[in-house]
Amino acid sequence: MKFASVVLKTAASALALTLAAPALADHHAGEGASSGEIETVDGYPVTVAGAAKFVADTEAEMKKMWVLGGRAAWINSTYITDDTNALNAYFGAIAAETSVAKGLAAAKFAELEGLDPDVKRKLDILRVALTLPAPTTAGAAEEAASLATSLGAAYGQGKGTLNGEEISGSDIEAEMGNLERTPAELSEMWSSWHSNVGAPMKADYVRLAELTNAGAQELGYADFGAMQRSKYDMSADQFAAETERMWQEVKPLYMSLHTYVRSKLNEKYGDDIQPATGPIRADLLGNMWAQEWGNIYPLVAPEGAGDIGYDLTSLIEEKGLSEVDMVKVGEKFFSSLGFKELPASFYERSQFVKPRDREVICHASAWDIEDSNDLRIKMCIKKNADDFVTIHHELGHNYYQRAYGVQDFLYRDSANDGFHEAIGDMIALSITPEYLVQIDMLDREDVPSADKDIGLLLRQAMDKAAFLPFGLLMDRYRWGIFDGSTTPEEYNTDWNKLRLEYQGITPPTERDVDGFDPGAKYHVPGNVSYTRYFLARLLQFQFYKAACDKVGWEGPLHRCSFYGNEEVGKGLNEMLAMGSSKPWPDALEAFTGERQMSGKAMLEYFAPLKEWLDEQNEGKPQGW
């Protein structure tokens, strides 16, 4: 499954600020102010009342003006040309410069004592919300925006090769999961994509990292990574420790899965291709980044227990579902929980299929263009199981966007970014055989019996559990770049070291130390934080278990479906509607009754599989 990214309110809001506000904070204490004169920032007195007025005016400006920037970004993503690149870069440059100015002003006001808690929270949001901070030096914002646009376009236009012939990004992703491809073909696709797409980006990325770091430091953070980690209602160091704690909770499940899959790949390919010990060759796992392994399930499925009795891709084909039909099925799930229908404009304005006449960014994303009413998704849908799940994921973003539309503008975001990613995935967990029967995609007699549960869980784990270390290391790698522990000369070396350490994988070919393999993953040139996906993998199980508890489910957790339960929908909407108005533990508690993110629900879900895997792995070496 191509892991989707939401077009966050904060990013679009940054564009809004740029179109209506002065470029920089204009007065500071001691700069021409007489004794007793009140310091001002952007024309606002640095007082409690001034801070409240600054926040109120900023929200009004953002709400009014952010639409134009969002539309420019949409056009650029769905129609890549020199002109749309230039327009997007133009708005991005204004966004970066003015957003930093507003962040700097917010930092000044945040030092005041006696602020209204609401004003204080909004000031903090303004400080940490910037996705592309740039320093206030002349030309820096324009340069950063131009680099970001160039990197995004380079990824969108990237090509690999298959048997010497060029192949586009969306097609090469699909072919990496094609079990008919030989190890040599997989190696060619993997290596060509990483070399052709990643390596040419390196110089631009080095410079963009320098600029964003400088921008974050002007805002008072040690570096851009520390700034990103400060968005979670705790200190940067505390958050890093929390994510490591959660990883250690679920690591035993991943280790058991890695050992089992490696042994099956060894049986399939032999020692020369995949040894029985050590790391797994990255291109053999059915995904360009080895982040999800579900595509190779047929290769590792044990006889009998591994046969789940149906294939979702085949069911989609048998039902003759079009790409739009697949979206409507996803919408129906939310409707069954009591959510109102999507606006007609959603179907009129979204991109569901890859156009034949132009270059687009196919990476799936959800968009909220105007005041939580103009909702869209951007995908190049293929009629398969992966995209069926991705659709549910993207719609989760859209329903979240609409729910928190009742909040003040600065609160129109998720409790934390992991929440945004988790909602649709929680719904996708409910794509059980029972659910497929309920929506008339699977006949009752074809529902797999309990003896097939291991197969169902193994298939799920090869996406859900296999993803965990990759979800964690993506940002850990970039944090090293931002804090200086990874230098440009070490970009590729440290990337592959970290992937070996956390994932236990190794490239199929020797990598150029001067290359830039991480650039071949969308979220790196796209400057999109990735920790949200790690959090989402765990939160979705917490949310799912909470929903199943609400319906009184008493069977195995992995067989629960809450489709059609409006009580769950009511409770879910209450959490979603909170947006970011409260610290995330409050939102988590509202739906789950818990105040700490945890992997325990995930472990409960996969407990039968873990026991089975350990039996299969008996006597086999674990680790690499």
C-alpha cells in the first residue's frame, strides 16, 4: 500500500498568512523606543491584550486567504508544468517568509505571563506549525520554496527502468509487488529508482536542510528536528524517548515476523539470493522501500493456515468496481457510522485516476481546500486491494477535516499528526470478511473459518507490523541530518546503516556513498514528517480496540467489525471535532479512556500470530 500523506491545515494556513500580513515583525524593545514605551511586534503591543488581538487577526487573515495557496498547490500536484511549478514556488516563497515572521512574533508574545490559555495554545501552534521554516535573511524564503518545489517535481517526474525500458513511479511501485518478476528484475527496478530519482536531489536537499535548520533556530529551536518533535505537547527529548519506548513494546513482534519471512524467502530463492541468516534483501519484500511486505504474502503463506480463502483484488474485479465505485464503498463505511455524505464537489474535483495527457504526483493525499467544505483526494487509483485500503485511509483524513471544521481556524488540525493518519486505518482494520459480506462483496459461504485466522493475521502483520521500524527510522535519519550528526558526506552511508539497524534489510546492489537513496522516498523530497505514520500504526489499534469495546465485541479482536454502529460514530466524531484545541492526551482519553499512546492493543490483536510465529521459528536464529 502506498502510505498516504494528508495536506495539513498548518501547511495551507502558512500560505494564508503570506497573502495578508506584513512580512516581518517590525519593532523590538530598545530599537528606538523611549523609556516606558511598550514594545510592539507587527504593530501589536507586546501585552496580553495585544497577543489576543494578534491571534484573532491572524486567524481571520488565514481563514480568508489560505484558499488561493491551496488551489495553486493542487494545480501543481495534478498538472506539473514549468508554469505550475513557478506559481507554486511563488506562493511557497511568500508562505515561508511570512510564516516565519508570524512564528517569530508568536514566540515573542508567548513569553508573556497571564495569557489566556486559548491564546497561549494558539501562539504555540503558530511557532511549531511551520513545515518549511526559512531564515529571515534576504532571498532565503524564495530559495527554500524554489528548492522544495524542484524536489517535489523531480520526484513526481522520476523514472526507473525495467529490462532497460523507462517506467514511471506509480508503475514501478506496482511492479515491485509483481510476483512474476525475477530477482534480477527486482534488483534493476530497485537500484534504478534509487539512483535515478534520489542521487540527483542530493545537492538541493543539502541546501534545503541548511535553510530549514536556520529558520528553526531563528524560532528558538536547537534545529529543525527539535522543532518537529516539539509539536507533541511535551519536550523534544521526551517525545523522542516516547517513540523509542513504543518501538521497544512492539519490537518482539517485528523480530518474529522478520525471522519467519527470511526463512521463507530463503526457501524460495536459495542462499545465493537470500541467505538463511542476516538481513533480508530489500527488493525481495514486494515494496520499493521494504516498508510493507503484504505483496509477497503468497510466497510466505504456510500451506493451509496461510490460505485466507479469498482475494480482495479479485473481489473488486469480480464486482466490476470502477475507481470511483471503490471510493463510494469507502464513503459508505463512514455513512454507516452516522457521518453525513461527502459534498458533491468531492466527486467533481478530486483526482481518482492518472491522467493520460500530463504529469501528476500520484502519491495519495487528502485535501481540504476551503473551510472544510471543499474536500478532495488525489490518487492514481489502481483496482486492487492496496488502493481499496488507501481510499479508506484518505477518506479518514477528509472526515477528520470536516469534523474539526467547527473549531477556530488554528485548531483545525488533528490532536497530533498521528491521529490524522490513524483514523482511516482504524476503519481499514474493520475490512474483515464479515464486513465484506455486509457490503455484498463476499458470499457468506466464502467467509474463512477460524482455522484461517493465522493467514488473515499474517497478511495484516506483513503490512502493519513490518512497517513499524521504517516508520520510526525515517525521521530519526533526518533528525541526525538536522542536528549535524549525519553530514552530507554520510547521507547515504548513515541511511543504509539505520535501515540495517532497525529493519534488518540490505540493498540488492552496492550503493554509491555519494548517492542519496532516501530521496527515492516521497516524504524526503516532499519535506513531510514521517513519525506520524509510526504513531498511526499504533494508534489505529488503540482506536480500533476502543470501538470494538464500545460495541461489546467479545470474540478475537481481529475479527471485530463496527460497520453500521452509529454509537461508535458518535464517539469518534466527538474526538475528531476537538481538532487540536486540547492536548492530544485529552483527545485520546475522550475516545479510548487512555492518556498514553501504546502498542499494547496491537500486540493483543496479533497475539495468536505471535505465538504461531514463535513455533515456526523454533531453532532458527533471530536478528541479523
